[in-house]
Amino acid sequence: MKIDLAQMLGWVATFLFSVMLIPQMIKTIKLKDTSGVSLFLFIIYLTANIIALIYALLINQLSLIIKYAIAIITAVIYLFIFWYYYKKQKS
């Protein structure tokens, strides 16, 4: 299986988009603080990725399906982390 430049760039972008929330997750967990984080940003990010996943499924584009699925999973995980520490801060 030969991968051309366009496919390679697509997979690299898929990987980077997939892990882009991880540094924020780690920072929030370490600091136990959500005060500098925009919840609305993550809600928009999650919504956009759900819509994009539907699009990727409709056009049957594997790299996009993987990217959007991972992005949705990381966004949901981060929203739980945000909610957990936000709730602890308010206590």
C-alpha cells in the first residue's frame, strides 16, 4: 500500500487534531482549576465535530471518520473533567 503526500498529510493532521485537547486536559487535572477555560468553546467544538462526523460518514471518508470520532471522545472526556473540577471549585 503506497501512501501519497496528500494521504500522509491527512493522517498527520488527523493525529494532531485528535490529540490537541490532551494538553488542556492535563493542565486542568494538574491545576484542578477550570477558571481560565471557556466551556462554550468546548461545547461548540463538540457540536462541530458531531456534525462533521455525520458528514464524514455520508461521504465514507475513513480518515475523517477517525478524526471526528476521536475528537468527540476527547471533547466529552474533557467536558467531564471540566464539570468535575468546576463542581469542586464551587463547593
